[in-house]
Amino acid sequence: MLDAIIWGLVQGMTEFLPVSSDGHLILVPAFLSKLGWEVGLPDLATTAFLHLGTLAAVLAYFRRDLAWLLRFPTDAVARRTLGLLVVGAVKTWATRGDPVRAALENLLVATGGGGLAYGVGVLFDRLVGGG
């Protein structure tokens, strides 16, 4: 039970930080074991429920905004906002796919990359109409 409380606290405090969504679930037990406190790694079901809890919290927090977005057939601003959210989601999904991500990682490693990564990101945003 104590493990579940720790995982909930860690998930709540770190989910929106720019770190791997599962990285903190691995680092915390390692860190706590150095302090003499043994906390096991969460299993797949626990990890899934932690992420579902995060989703539920986000949906609850943004419920008014989501209700406003659902008026997109009659509200031009909501329609544009929803379109931009869809473009951003598709772009994120496309770059997370294993073949695409592997190709980009190989390109960045081969070229030594930060400037190239920025340039590719800007080009991609221009191509999909993001900026």
C-alpha cells in the first residue's frame, strides 16, 4: 500500500515535467534504495493505472475547455483551436512511431545534431501549417 502512495505522489509531481513519462517510475526506486528505503518497480498494470489517473485529472481540470471545444460546429474559434490541437496531436503521434523515431535518432546521431533537430522541427511545423 505504501508503494502505491509513493507512486501516486511521484506521478502527480513529475508527470508534467519535461522528462520521460516512465523515467521517474524507474529512477525513484533507485534513489530511495540508496537512502535505505526499498520500493519495488511498478508492474505494467500499476503504470497503466497511474497514467489513467493522470488522464482523469487532466480531463477534470480542463472540463470547461473541453466542453467549449465540443461546440466546434457553431463556434469558429473553437473549430480553429480544435484543428490546431489535432495537427499537434498528429505531429506528436507521427514522430513517436518507432520507424520514424528510429530514423530521426539515427540522423541526429550521425550528424551530431542539435541544430539539425531544430531545423527539422521548424521545417515540419511550416509544412503542416503550425507556424
